[in-house]
Amino acid sequence: MAISLKNAYLAQVPAADTTLYTCPANTTARVLKCTVTNDTTTAQTISFNKIPSGDAAGVANLILNLKAIGNKETYECPEVVGQVLDAGDIISGIAGAADQLTTVIDVVEIV
């Protein structure tokens, strides 16, 4: 068994549902950390989905829905931290406005 720590995502989340991390084949992953920082002076919203392999984003797989992040605030996302992903599972995100919320996701992968 091999264990790897990964910086899975570090970028601003677009205003369209976007894949932020996909668990590789023959791997299980767990989200260790997820932070969202609002880089602007106005509140913005963020949503995250945990999408099972072969499924599509939707209300049934929301893990954080329209969380308001205040101006210059960093939110630790306890709803995302600890999520376990099987091979092919996806964490996706959508921001209320593009290029305003910097998101960091760190995972541990077990092969």
C-alpha cells in the first residue's frame, strides 16, 4: 500500500461547475484540507459537489451549497474535509462569480 499527500487544487474557482479533483484509478482518497479565500471586497458564494464515478453534478451530491464567503475572509470548509473518494469520484466546485475565490484542496491518496 502506497500513501501520497497531494496538493490537488490551487486556483480560483470559475462561475461554472468545474472539476477540481478526480480520484485516480485504483486509488482511494480523503480530503485533508479545503480552504476558500475571498480575494475581493464583496461577499461571494461557493458550492462543492462530491460526484460518484459516472454520475453528474446535481442537488443529490452537494456537500456545500452557496456558502457566503465574506470580503477578504478565508473559510475552512469542514463540509468538504474528511470526504472519502473512490476511484473516479470527483470534487467539483462553482463560484458565484469567476476568479474571486482562491481554493486550496489537499488530499491523501492510498493505492
